[in-house]
Amino acid sequence: RSHKVKQWGIATACVVAAGALGVAANATSLYNSYEYSRQTIRGRATELTEPGKTPAQGLDKEYITGWSYGVDETLTLMIPNVKGGATIKPVAGNNEFMSLADTSVGENCSEQEMYLLQQLPQYFGDQPMTNGPVYVGAFVLLLAILALFVVEKSPMKWALFAVGILAILLSWGHNFMWLTDLFIDWFPGYNKFRTVSSILVIVEFTIPMAAVMCLHKIITTPDFLERYSRPFYIVFGAGAFICLVGALVPSVFGTPFSANEIDQLRQMGLFNNPEYSGLVKAVTDARYSLVSKDCLRSLLFIALGFGVLMLYLSQKQKKPQYAVIMVCGLSLLMLIDLYTVNKRYVNTENFVAATENDAPFTPTPADRQILKDTAMNYRVYDVEGFSSARSSYFHKTIGGYHAAKLTRYNDLIEKQISKGNLGVINMLNAKYVISNGEAIQNPDALGNAWFVDSLIYADGANAEMEALDSLDAGRAAVVDKPFQGILKATAAKQPGDTIFETTYAPNRLTYHSQSAGNRVAVFSEIYFPWGWTATIDGKPAEIARVDYVLRALPVPAGKHTIEFRFEPQSQVTGERISIASIIIVYMLIAGSIALAVVRYLRRKKGGKPEDNAPKADELA
């Protein structure tokens, strides 16, 4: 409309170029992360098939929506404890369970009732567990809603509300599945992330922005109360009414039990059972007490904020200093509101001294026993499974937690390791097993590498996985169809045939082999399709995948040195792009500074800044 298409085009090109330089400067990490993600549960569907199911790219829908915000739980934006608050909170480096016994209601309960209160969390929403609610401030939320009615002719207002509402709908996950399905199936990258409730961080940005727009409208409109009295009183009146009703009748916000808890209590025979009515009442009273208190709390902050606004709006002459005082008063009120809620979950109890953090885990007797083994390269299997990373702090493990596990290794966990298949645990070189706090040596661990007597050819991932059920991995290896051209039939190994690891580093492994004939060597290292190269006596060798996840090589007769190196070409190319981009950025910064200095000197020398100042077209 302003006929400045040229200036707009130049400005847009500059923004795009700056963005491209920013991406290019981080090309190494971004591209390698992208390439890695394509082999993980975040980016690649399993090759295993089940009748009636079609593997999908990215995470499973049930996994993605595991942490879905409840529809009624969205009220936490205004009333933080409307669903009880949190399940756990961090205390001195550990997570502490927030039980109902910690509430004031637990003081007057019987021993039996207290026991139940200790087992149940304060939180009773739709999510499996949570560290706290999403709360933006009761008064801030009402200001944002008021902006919808008083801020006129503002595309920004509609953009903020559209994005905020979309984020809320997506946070509901399996509670609003048609929209979630739409985004998972059609929006690139959406199926790479889980915990859909985390998208509410967008709402924590859009609501305060809308509230600021509303405050700006109040300050810049002298007759604000005359023009907008109706929406002003309705919005704040409705907010106060909701909080008041919630304080008096907390059951208006729903049952004090989550759906999972109701199922569990029914199975235990405690729900709708007259004998245990006292227990159910104790839980109900404890949770509704949390709701009522926070309703009153939100009502108080709404009333105080409304009072500050009315004091300002009642002034006939709205001097600038009055607006400053009003904004400072509201800012202090909002700070107190958010600080006191945040302090429930993050306070002085949460912090750990730096000296303690240097050693986040204390070795157990089992850890100390295993660490006495000075062998170069072996692994440990902790039967605690794959939800804890504690053992990984001390040992190379076949477990531990990773949010982006390799898809093939995740398949192995679900189909074999979780079922206790000792053959698979042996081929992963688990020399020690930690069970019930004790370290048990596994004499059947196959070591870092071994020769096999025979090959079992499989056609597809399902056949390969099924073969592992009864595989004697020390004698035979399962070869999938794409790698059968690399690994030919092998003769049985002879007594003098040996292969062992000589050096170990994460990106470089070397082995020494000796055999009377051509052999197939299996290496207890995870196969990865790019970046790794293999050589035998310095000559390139093609790596095959066997036993679903391991590496293998055809090794000729005689004595040989085998080496694996991780040298991805993407790393080299990415580093070159990053270095070049960073140099360009610094050159642009230096050029901008030099140009500014030259213009300043010209203006100073000419004595008439207006004559030497750059014109608008030059700036564009």
C-alpha cells in the first residue's frame, strides 16, 4: 500500500540471508543430527511388521500423546492447583514424591487413611505424572482475554489468539485426537516429538503479549472505561465468579480422581465400597482442599489487579506518572503471583552444591566390584532396564535411557532383551549383570569379536528377529538379504583361529585376527549405515550387518590387522560450510562497523550531518 515493494524485498532478502548464514554456521551439528535422527525411533519406522499394522515414520501415536493435557486441566492457566499441582518435585538433586499426606488434611486422618494418602499423589489430572502445572497468572490471563474485545484493528491480536488457541488444542493430544492425527500425519517433523503438553510454552508467550497489548490500550485511551465498560466488567466479573464458585464448590471442576486411579481403586475394591468410604472421603477432602485454596488465591490476585486498574481509570486526569505507577504496581503483583507458585516447585531445597554435582551418582558395591575388572572393553547389563542412566555413569552398558534410540536397537530391546534372551545379552558382550544390587559375572559373554562356524540367511527383518529367539550367536550369525552378497558361506573355525580387540576409542577400533582359512568375523559393535569404514591391513572392506544389530566382515586366512574408523564425510563437509559461514558473518560485522565509521567521519568533516546523511534509498 505504501509503494515500498523494493524496500520490502531488500529487507526480506536480508532476513533470509541472515537466517541462511545462521543455519550454515551450525551445519555440522544440524546435518549430523538430522542424519542420525533418520535411523532412530524419532525418524524411522521399524522394519518389523505385524498383521493389520502399517509401520509409520516417527514415533508411535500412543507414545507421542502419552503426556496429553486434560481439557479441564487447561484451567491451570488461571488456577494452578485445579488438578492438584504436581506428582514429584526436585529436592537436592533427587525427585521427591508429592503425596496427599503432605497436605494439611492428612493431619487428622486415621493410620489406615494416612497410608492411602501416602500412596496417592497430589496431582489427579490426565497425565501419567507431572512436575507442575502450566500457570500464566490469573490476572494476566483475564487481561489477555480483555484484549480480544478492546484492541481493535490489530492483526497481531488475532495472530496471537489463533496461535494460542491452536497450541491449547494440540496440547490436549489424545483428548482431541482428530487434530492431533492431522498434525502427526501431515505436518513435517511433528511426529518426531512427544509430550504434546509441552506446546503450552507457546501459550506462555502469547497470553502475556496479548495482556501487554491490553494494558497499552488502557493507557492510550483516555475514555477507556466509558467506551469499554461492558467487556471490562464482564471479563473480570466472570473470572472472579469462576474462582469464587471453585472455592466454594470445588467439585464443579470434576472428580478428585483421575481415570487411571478410578480403575485401580475399583480393582482393589475400594471405590464405591461403604467399608472404605472414609478413605475415599479423605482423598476427596485433601484434593478439593488444594483446589479451593488456589481458587481463593487466584480470586485475590484478580481483585488486587482489578483494584489497581480501577484506581488508575478513576483518575480524571491520567498523567503519565500515573500510568507508570499503575504498570509498576501490576508488574509487582504479577511477579509475586508467579514467584509464589514457582517457589512451590523450584526453591532453595532444589539446588545442589557444585561439589556434589561433580559426582552425581555414588557407586554401589556392585559398581565397585565391576570397576576392579581392568579389561579393555566389556559391557554391563543392569536389569533395572532402560529408564535409568545410573549404571551408564560408571560402565559401558547395554541399557540406559535415550529419548532417540536407534530403531533397530529399540526393536532388539522390545523383542529380545526385555524378554531376557541370554543369547542376545551374550552377543552384546554383557560381561556383568547387575541384579538386586549385586554384580553377577556372565561367563558366556562372547567378547568383543569372534569367528562363526555358519551363516543363517534370513529374508526380511521379521525372519532375522525370529532367528534370534534360538540363535547360538557364538557359532552362527543371521544375515539379512541385503548383506548376503558380502558374506559368503564360511568354514568352521579351527582351534588356532583367534580374533581379539587391540585398541579401543569411540571412533576407532582395531583388532588382530589369525585363522587357517577364510572366516566370517562378528564384532560386538552396533551396525550403523553411514560414517563407519573398515580396513583389513589398510585395504577397504565392506561392513555387513548380522544378528539384526551387529557388524561383520569376511576375513581372509592368515594374520591381519582390522580397523574400524568413524569418519563421516558429512562431518568434513559440514565443518567447511560452518567455518566459511562464520568467516562471512565476521566479515559482515567488520564491514558494517567500518561503514559506520566512514559515514561518521564524513559527517564530522562536512559539518552538516543532514547533507551527508544517507538517503532512504541508500539505506534500503
